[in-house]
Amino acid sequence: FDFAVEIAKIFDLDSALINETNSDEFEQKAPRPMDSSFVIDKLFNNTDWQPQTVEEALKKLRNEMEIK
């Protein structure tokens, strides 16, 4: 939900059209874990790489889309 709202904000879309929900409301054939986060601690600890924030990455994407 938060990611979708951030996308709407960056791309000047109407975030009022986005409704918060939970996975219990979806009929999925396969069970899904409650936490499916991606842990990249080894990458941070063993390199100098730092990821962009979601906001930075979305703004970069928006700017690249405007150029084309």
C-alpha cells in the first residue's frame, strides 16, 4: 500500500484510488508467507554499495520516462 501511494505521489497520480487491503482478502491457490522481505545484510557488510531510497529511484524512473 505504502509503495503504491509513493508511486502515485511521484507520478502525480490520484492516490485516493488506492485502497489498503490485506492478503486475507485475496483467493490465492498457494499459501504466502507473512514476511517475504529480502535481507541483503551481507551486501551492505561486504561492499561499499548503498541502494537508492524508493523516492530517489522512482524520481529517476519518472525522469527517464519523460526523456523518451
